[in-house]
Amino acid sequence: MIKQISVTFGSKSVLDKIIAKHPERDLALFSPSNNDTGLQLVDYSGEPSIFSNPVIYEVVSHTGVDNWNHYIDYVEVTPDAERRKVLNATVSNFMTDINHPEGMYSAYYMTDAENPDKKILLTLWKDKYSFIQWKNNKIDNFMAFDNFKDDFSINYHNSGYERIEE
């Protein structure tokens, strides 16, 4: 299992140079699905980061078979200690369930290397539509905003990215 995933952000020309300089690495270039500017380069090799200003995630668990060629989605939450216990148990059940949501290839449950209280669920999908179907399913999607909206102490962030072909 990969122990860490690192990401960096920038322009296509800068990120293309990193890709060209490191052909031995497992790198994938993504564009934000909400039309924000700036691209994201993901290093999923599991090796120490090659980026000068990386965001590093420590992988806690993984399920499924990776396919980094389509759509990825991050949900980040920073719950208090009690909610972390509940979230960790819920994620553990999700990760061990062999019936993944339709169109999901795999999932990573991670912590931010700089803030281990921040929990991140990174999911890899066949397409954005498959993710949206799961996101809108209030019964199955334990990471939905609605599950956290009543607790103003929780920092919640969701972002999706579509793969850019090289």
C-alpha cells in the first residue's frame, strides 16, 4: 500500500516540466472540475515528495484498484476527537465493504502530514457523474456535507478534479 500521496499546484507549463523531469514517478495532472484556475499535480508513487511546496497526505487505509485516469475527489474534514472516532469507524466499515459505489475505482483515507486531526477521503472515479450520484445519495455518502453542516467547529472542504491527458 502507498504510504503517502503528495500534491502541488501551478500552471500547466510548470507542472509539465516537473512531469518531464521525473518520468520514473507516478504522476497525474488534474484540472479542477469547478473551473477554478490552477492545476493539481498528484504524485502517487508513495515515495518522498519531489515538489518544492507539497501538500503531503499520510495514507491510513486504501481500498479498491487504482485508476488515476479520470476523476478524483477530495473531502477534507477536521472533526473534534469524539467525531473523529465515529468518522474513523465509519470509514473503516466503508473501506472493508467489498460493494463499492457504482463507478468508484478506489478510495484512500488519509491525514494531512501537518495536521493529523484533518481527515481526507480521496476517491477515484470512472467519471464525475458517478461521483455525483454517490455524493447525492444521503444514505451511502457518509462524507456528505449534510453530515457535518450542523457542527460549525468542523472545517469541511470538498474538491474534485478531472484528469488532463498529456
